[in-house]
Amino acid sequence: MAMQSLTNMNTPPNALSYHRPAASQIFEFVRNAIISMKLMPGQLISETALAQEFGVSRTPVREALIKLNNIGFIEVLPQRGTYVSKLSMEKILEARFIREALEISVVSQLAANSDDSLRNEVVLACEKIITEQKNAVKANDSLTFQLLDDEFHQTLAKFVPYPRVGHLIESEKAHMDRIRNLSFNLSDQYKRVITQHAAILNAIKIGAVEKSIQSMSLHMQDVFNILKLIPQEHPEYFTDDKNN
């Protein structure tokens, strides 16, 4: 499959800013294109085409692709080329398991914290994100909704005294990102996520540790409902884990 032009995905070369490294911006553009399924699983990615699209040398493109490979969004096949990774059910389930353990620890610690001012700060920050998610729903903007979902979880992690937690959550969710975006095309998913976020936040607000754990666990396990539908609707997006 030929590589789709990024300029046709509302990411023109002149969108690059001189104030930030080109590699970082190209990484973000391509990552968002993969998450939003504008670059499809199994699709060929050309270093040369990307360099032409963004008006840069192949060096920053190569740096961006290395980072994308490290988080599992692309794979490099010797003598064949660079491709968008297909979805792996095994890796999605493993990532969900690890994320659930981390996220439950985060919310339980926040709910148990006796510092009311810190809990209030968490609630105010996350309430703002939920409001923005509702605006994204009105605009039917699934990519923005998903990025805000990430921001919600990163904001929670930011308030625990362990700097690596947010990075670990970020690294483990790569295999879930695209299937989450597909799930946002399902009828009630927007509403369900917002309701779950609100329940998590309310448990933290009132200091209900067990309720915070239950609410986050429900939120993390929701992916099982998605996994029952997506592989049946789009089997071509998935790799055969038995052969890997």
C-alpha cells in the first residue's frame, strides 16, 4: 500500500515550527496520523516521502521513525521497508494489565492523601479536562478526545510523588491507542468514558479509596468490550500473534 500524503491529512510541511526540533514535530504528526488511523496498520512509510512532505532532510525523519519504532507504532522489516505496525491482541491485553496496576495505585494514593488542598488541585485540573472532552464530543473530534483522555491520566499521575509513573503509563499505552481511537466510533463510548472519568474524580474528591479503585478498574477493563467488536469488524488490522 502506498504511503498517503500527510498534506492530505491537514499536516502541511509549513506547519513545522522553527522553535522546536523538526524530529519531535514529525514524530507527533506521524504518531497522530497512526492513532487516528489515517495511516493504516500495515501501511508503508517512506523516509524520502516524509522528508519531501515536511521539507527537511532525512535525518530528522529517521530520528522520528526510531522513536515511533521504540513505542511500537512502526516496524522495520529488513530489505522490505518501514511499515505501520499491525495491532497485536497479545500486546494490547498485556498493556491494559500493566496500566491497570499502575493507574489503580495512582488513584488509590490520591484518594488516601490527607492533604485536602492537593486533592482539590487534582479535581480542578481534571474537571477542566472533562469539560474539554465534552466540547470534543460536540465537535465529533475523536483524536482530540483521545489526547484529552491521555491528559486526564497523565494529570492524575503528575500528583503522585513518583516521576517515573507517568512515563511508564505513557510507554505502556502505545498498543492500546489505536484500538481506543477505533472504539470512539462506537455509539456510546464517548459518554461512557466521560462518566467513568467523573466517577474516578469524585472518588478522589471525597477520599473514597475503595471506590477510586473500583472506578479505575472498571475504566481500564472497558477495553474488553471493545476487543469483542473491533477484531470482528477489522480483522485486517491485526497481526497473528501465534506467528510472531
